[in-house]
Amino acid sequence: MLLAFTSNMKFMLYQMDVKSAFLSGYKSEEVYVDQPLGFEDPHLKDHVYKLRKVLYGLKQTPRAWYERLSKFLIENGFTRGKVDTTLFVIQVYVDDIVFGDTSEKLCKDFQA
């Protein structure tokens, strides 16, 4: 859908991979993890860790990142698509962002 739209509108498309996306998410529920191998506390073997932030590999991590990004986009004037809710004038898939416009300057500004 995005490619058909941009082709029809003569948009230039750009792609970004957000390297730190999964380090930027906040969790909305309590998450506990086992002690990592090699880092077990010999005195507290049955204890687990409560996470303060999300970790790469947790199933909650992409959702936390997407919620934070969505909130930012909406607060900055973007609107969510009605058919494809990941379409905000930019296409977001996990930590990959595809965006475009007819103005190269606007694309550079968005990227910055």
C-alpha cells in the first residue's frame, strides 16, 4: 500500500533503522527475569530480577517502543492511518521506519 501510494504521489522514500529503539521503550507492566547465567547470586539462588526498563528479546519490547514512538508522532501532528494503523505518513515496522515526501528538505528535516 505504501509503495503504491508513494509511486502515485511521486514521493521519494527513505529508510531508517533505529539502532537504539529497544533501549528506548518503557514498560507498562511488571516484568521479572531469572538471574542470567554466570551472574547468579550464590546466596539468593531462588531470587529473580525486576526490570526497570525493557530488554531486547522480551515480547513486550517492540510494543513498548511502538507505543512511545506513536505517542511522539501523534503529539507532533502526525495522524494514524485508519486501514493500516502502522501508517502515519511514515511506515513503522518494529524498529525500521520508511518515510517519504515530494520535498527532499522535509525528508532531511524529519530524519534529523
